[in-house]
Amino acid sequence: MAYVRRACAFLNQRFEAMETAAHGRSRDLANEDELYFGVSQRMVTARLRPAIEGAQWSGIVSRIGVRALETGLVDAVLCVQQSPDDRFTPLPVLARTPEQVLAARVNKPTLSPNLEVLEQLPGSGIRRLLAIGVGCQVQALRAVQDTLPLEQLYVLGLPCVDNVSRAGLQTFLESASDSPATVVHYEFMQDFRIHFRHSDGREETVPFFGLDTPKLKNVFAPSCLSCFDYVNGGADLVVGYMGASFGRQWLTVRNPRGQELLDLVETELDLAPVSSRGDRRAAVQQGIDAYDKAIKLPRWLAELVGFIVQRVGPQGLEYGRFSIDSHFTRNALWVRRHHPEKAEDHIPGFAKAIVARYRLPSL
């Protein structure tokens, strides 16, 4: 674990070296798609048919984990179950059965020490591992993978922004949901609304623009406010929603290992090409200023803005760029204000190129 601490993504940024080691090259900054979404061999959108019952969306990530075990591709899957005492408290495990993988379905949007379970590898008999994780976890894993007693490592990545502590999550739920005690999972979706699923099956939606920004502005972890790996650039295969139309998942294959993982489930997927529509730039600039001033809109106005943006705003890959631009500009400003001495080295080149397209508030 000492290696993991030294490899912390928030202490040592090494995107180019990580991408080159994992994929054989770093992203092409002259290619607009790679500038935003990282090294790519293939990008598609998909739905799993039939969906896994109880999955957050259709269950593509869980099905890949199950198939990896069933086919013998790996001996174990590093995934995150939930604490028996609290549905949002993460419990990292080395799953050895499909049932253990399925028990990890649904995101836990709180900080999770996934790599702690690597200490269990020596003597476990695990020689081939599938690790599922978010960007900061994958960066640390890539930095230490040569020290692990493994013959093969596959990495299935999730796009990720704005994790919180368990206490921070509670603050968010209480400020945003009409029934925080019954929320099972939630996601910020492409229709510019937060979708909450409740334990009774009810779905509640809240417009992005209706959040209590003054209350929530400082609830996110400092690590997340200094992160520029939204798209999980070190993973072999990435599965998320940010670059897909509403109701579908966005998949990016970064290297041959990523295609191996996709091969496990491709015949079970309803596949479609990626698409893009709209122009994000004005919305991003307006959002920068609104967030910095911690503006809170009245609910009726938030609903109206959400209605309009949902119909004329960015969709598909352009929505993904909207989300990346919004978070990179916010995070670059946060780093420059709170750690100006580290900003030049900490903010990677691709993020600088994106941030430079916008006007940021003064430091």
C-alpha cells in the first residue's frame, strides 16, 4: 500500500506515461474526440438486452464482470458492494462468483478505498484480475500494477466526477430529494436532470439548475475538485452514459484488452454509433459564472431552463463535452485558487487546452 500512496493521482499526475504504458500511446491532442475522451480504438453506444434486474441502468458493467468469471478470463473481479449497515457506504471486494459481482451492482457515489483489497492478492491464487474503478483508482492501480502478483490485469473504467464523503452525500440528498431516506441510487443524466430511484421503485427527477448551489458548492471532496480524469483515461474499456443519448450507455475501447472485455457481451448488446448534436459553449460559459457566484434559481425557473435546455441543448458526444468543459473549468479555477504553486504541473495539457477556450473569473 505504500506504493499506492506514492502513486496517488492527486500528488503525481502522469497521464501521458500512464496512457502510453496502458495503450501503447498517449491521446492525440489534435484529434477533438481524443482531446476530450482519451485514447480510443472504438466508440459506440449500447443497451444490455435483457437488462439485469436491479441494475442502475441496463447492467453492462455487471454483465461483463459475470462473463469474465464464467468464461475463465479472470479469477476474480475487484468491485464494490455495499455495507450491510448502509446502502451508500462502499465495501470493496475481490469477487470470485457471479453472485458476488451482481451484489455490487449500482454505483456508490462516495469515496471508496478500492485498492485496499490488493493486499489480499498474495497467496489468494488470483493470477488474472478484472478491476472495476473510477479514474483516481485506476491511475493508482496502473502505477503499481507491475508490483502485483498477477499474470494479467484487465481494467474496466467508470467515468466519474464529484464524489463526496458519506456525510457530504447526506447533505446532497437532503437538499435535492423529496425523500432522502429512501433513495437507492441517483445519476446526473443527459436530460439535464438528476434521476433519483427510490426503494419503492418511484423515480424522482430534479433539474440540474434547481440545485442549492450555495449549500452544495463546498460539499465535494477536494480530490474531486482537483481531478481531470472524468473519462478514466487509463482504463482498457470505459462504460458510462456521458457520451450517449438518453437511455443508452457510452462505451470506449482503448486497447485490445478493452475489446476482449467487450467481446464477452457484445452479442447481448443493442449497439448503435455515437452521435452529437448542439453547441455546448454558451451554456458552459454561463454555468461557469453562475457556479462561481453560487446562484440558486427558484424552482419554477429551474424547471423552465431545464425544459428549454433539454430540447435545444447539447446531446450525445456534445453533452459529454459540455460536462467535461463544465467540470474542467471549475476544477482548474479551484486548483489555481487553492494551490497556485501546483497548478502548472497538476493540470494536464489536454485539460489546459480545453479550459483555455473559456473566460474564467479572476482568481
